[in-house]
Amino acid sequence: MAHAGFVAWGTSDLLLHIARLALCARAPASGTGDNCWSGGFVDLVYRPVTEEEWDTWVTALARGFHDDGDSDEAERHRPLIEFDRSLGAFDGDELAGQTSAISFGMTVPGGQLPTAGVTAVSVLPTHRRQGILTELMRRQLEDVYERGEPLAALWASESVIYGRFGYGLAAEAHAVRIDRDRTEMVQMPEAAGSVRFVPRDEALERWPAIYDQVRRSRPGMMTRAPGLWSAFTVPQDEKARGGFTKRQLVEYADAAGPGGYAIYAVKPEFPEGFPTGTLRVHELMAASGAAEAALWQYLFGVDLIGTIRALGRPPDESLFWMLADPRRLQRRLFDTLWLRILDVTAALEGRAYRAEGRLVLDVQDGFCPWAGGRFELTVEGGVATCRPTTLTADITLSTVDLAAAYLGGARLSLLARAGRLEGEPAALRLADALFGWDLLPWCADEF
């Protein structure tokens, strides 16, 4: 998994996902070759990694994440990578630490905002605890702000790392598991369409529109460039991994056209002659409840399967309520998207709200003080305005906690009960009404 963090990647997917999340490139505003960091290692040079240093970058990441690396996989995806948005800490010719970003559009309640997807963060074991990560994060966040991106986001391999850089936990997901013989569904209207296998070229032609329809309604979801679809979502030459087959592509369509799709793989197993295989759902997107139910019914009906698994599903997915015995659906909640707000005014004015009212927020930012301040948020007639103010604050909170509530994933009143922020009960009730949203945030793409 292509997380920003310090623990093992687990498989050679490291390089595959690095490629996935380095599509768009622009030069960092800081970190040129003349800038050095004086810490435990003298004369560390911070600058973008060039394409000629590809092997150096791949080797350093593999070492940082305890991964063997797969040069063939890396080379296959190399054309997707633009290096201008990378940032490396060089100790002579050695790449001691690095980070990178991809330019996303992220769905926020009622809209979309440009977002830097932070990825490929690593520091060599020989250079840790020397301030390298802190300097990389500081330079990168300054660059993101100067590019006009109000938000940065990442998936964290270790959840304790990024809060100190102002990232807040903004979205979660469920890992789900159910035994096939426990998948009876409640009585539902018969679907007007059907599910069929589709070839890869048809999937690449039609599925991005389905994905975008889902994405526009779900905060936290990211835009996907065509290269991401062809190289990662439905790859051409995918290798079987861990005993699983290549990805199978099925589509639900009715008289109105395609309305959903599922991507899955199967691991066949026949202990003592009895089929107990595992079906792993890579992705399931449905633009309607009928399409979602039909796709799950299809997956539950695949023969020779004992268990169905899906790693990352929306925390408020309706599957639980489709089952006749929902207790049988095992769900494990885990953190996914960590969000960093760098321009409070642009972020608060860039989303919609479910209520109207006025709040004064004192936003404290210990890592990037220039990103904090006191702001008056007014929502009236469906329009939000946010401006700096010297008025008395209704709520005092950190950038971390504002990010946690921004997409509607956490209620500010709950964060106050946890002792994370301060505010009068009336102000917190208004904040909950303002920041809540119809669907909980979810991010389908790991980076």
C-alpha cells in the first residue's frame, strides 16, 4: 500500500502505488539545490528528485519501507511519473529522505477543491531522528499553499506521525468479511437490470463516468486521471498475487445504461476436496441502490467460494442493512484519509453547509503558524463567507480538529467532550449542524 509513513509496504505494491500517485508535477517553492539543513547530518540538500535519479529514488523507498522492490513493476509504471513535485533530502549522493505529491481534485460537501495527495514519505533508517521528516513536511506544506491548494491529504502507515504536522483524521473505512453461506439478503425489489462480464476496453470507456457519479456525492473521494484507470484500477498485465486470480470485471446495467461495476479476484482452495475459496472485492461502485444490491447479490452467488472479503468500504455502506442476518457481516473500522487545511478561508468557503448561522473559530496551528488565525464563518442563503476577525472566539480548536470535522466525519461536540477543543454548548450544536453532511467521508484510493 502506498502510504505516507515509515512501516513496511508489505508487498511490491510499493512501487506500483508510488507511480500511481506521482502523475502531476510542478516545482516546489522551496527546497532548491542551494538550501541545506544543519542537523545531525551537515549539508543535507533539499531539492526535487530528477528522472535520472529514478533508481536512487526507488532504492531509497524500498529501504525505508523494508521492501525488496520490483524493478519490472516500477519500470512498467515509470511513464506515469513526473518528478517536479518530489522533494528529496540528499546526503551527498545518497537520498536520505523523500516525499512526493499528486494534484487531486477532492470532493468536499457540495463541491470539489484542489488537494495535494502526499505520498512516498520515507527516511532511511540510517538518517532518522535528525529532523529530516520535519523539514520535508514543512517545505512541502509551504509549497502546497503557494500552489493555491488549500488542502493536503495522505494515508498514514503509522497513525501517530502526522498529527504533529497538522493532519487530522478525516475519513475511515470498513474492512468487511462474511461467510458465503451467511449472505442471504432481505427481500428486495427485483433488479431491472443484470450483471455481466465486460472486457477491459469497455470498462475503461464506461466506468470512469460511474466512478465520477459516486465521487461527486461522497466527501473525501479523489479524481482519477485516465492513466490511473489503465495502469492500476484495471491493469493490462496484472500478475496473480498471493494465490489470487487476475481481476475479474463485471458491470451492472439496466435500460438506462451502466449503473455500477465490481472488480474482484478469487483465491481457489479445495482442502480435502471441498471448495472454500476466498473472493476479494477490489472495488465496487454503484450509482444507485438497485445497482449496489445487484452487484453484491452477484458476488455472494459466485460458486466455489467460502468467504467474501473487501478491505475498504464506506463506513455507512448500506450492505449491512441488505443482509437478512447483518450480525454475520464482520466489520473492522480503520483510519484512511488524513487531511491538512492550509488555507482556512478557501477551505471553509469552498464547501456547502446543511444549516445557516455564524461562528467565530480560533484556529491554532503549531506547525505552520501562518495557516492559523481567528476567522468568522457566516452561512446565509446557502452561501458561506469566511474572513479574518478579532471578534471573541466561539470555538477554539487546532488545525488537526478542524480537519477532522471538515468533511463531516467527526462532530465538533464529540471532539469537545474528548477534551480536544473548547466551545460553548450552543456554539458546538451550531457547528455540528453546519459541518454535518448526508454521507460520511470515504476515500476509495490508497496513496
